Amino acid sequence: MKILIQIDDAGSGSLLGGTLIGALRVETGEYKDEIIPLEYYQNENFNKKLYIQYVVNITERLFQKLDVSTSEEIQVCRGYMFDELNKWLKTNNYNHINTKIGDPLQSIIETSFDQYAISLGLPNSYISYTKYPFHFHRILKWVYADYEERSKLCKTGWKSWNKYKNIKLSTNHEIIKNRDWVCLKCNQLIPRNTTAAIKSYISNRHYKIYLHDHCI
């Protein structure tokens, strides 16, 4: 029987949280993953690209959990995230190639990252009803609903973060008439015909953040 290990990542393009590295033994469905800590995407850690080296540390642990041997075929996702891992695999005589990773691992790892993001506080509705839940400006809107706390959950080493981290916001109040809204801070309903506090700002376009008055 052919033995195949696949390795992929999820979340490297998300402003929110670290990056998830996952490994799957395709024949048995055994799956393990681990998050690159957010600290590797902040301050000098990010500038030094230490997160790329940390992929090697994670993979070593995943291999131990899956009991991976050098005789097994290993497929690694293409991309810069695995540059150091490719060197490590070659040095340690693993039988590996770089290729595009599809299902089942792609779906498994994306679902795992979704659950990780929800554990950080991202509303489930962001993921369930949005085609691109981790689009930069959608996440930025969620962050600005509770900036003091949620900015700590971001990849603050990114140039795009530094461009938008000090946006000027205006706040006013409106009576919600046409539909119910959900407060983007507490994730509870703002019923129609009640007054909502609204933060407004412009990044790539104009945005409004609907909040309960007591959530400002």
C-alpha cells in the first residue's frame, strides 16, 4: 500500500491570528496540526521571518505524533512558508516533493483554522455566511469594533496593518429602521426601531460598524 503524507498551511493570509500547519496521512485519515504563535508575526520576529523556521519545529512534532518515516512519500504545499522545511526534509533524507495540495487535507486544514479563528472571538457568522471570511478589510472592521483588545490578535508586523492601524473614526447614533443588526463587539442583536451607535471610517472604502450604545 502506498503511504502518503501531505503538509499544508492555513491562515497565513489572515490578519487575525497565527498560521496553522497541518499534516495528514492520506490512507488512514490521521491528522495533526499546530499553530505558529502570533508572536512570530509581530515586532522583530516578523521582520526576521522567524515564522518560516518555526514551521520546521512544528513539522518535527507532527512527524513524531504521526510516526512518519523517511520511507514514506511526503507532499509539501508549494510556497515560501515551507522554504526552510524543504531544506530540513532534504537534509534528513525524507522522500518529499512540492506540489499543490487539494482535498481532503485542504478542507480539513481550512476547517481547523476556522475553528481557531472562532476560538479567538471571530463570529461564526463571518465564516458561515461569507465567501471570503478572512479578507483583510473584513477582519479590520471586526478589529475596529473593539480595537484595544482585538488589535492584540493581529499580525501586526504586516505592512498593511501599519498602513491602517491608526484610522480616524467618527461616531454617531442612528435609529435602526429597516432591519435588525448584530453588534460587532458583543455579537448580540440590535433590534430594529432602536438606537445604535455607529463607528464610521474609510480604509479601501467607507465602512460602518454597528454597536450597542453601551458597547462603544
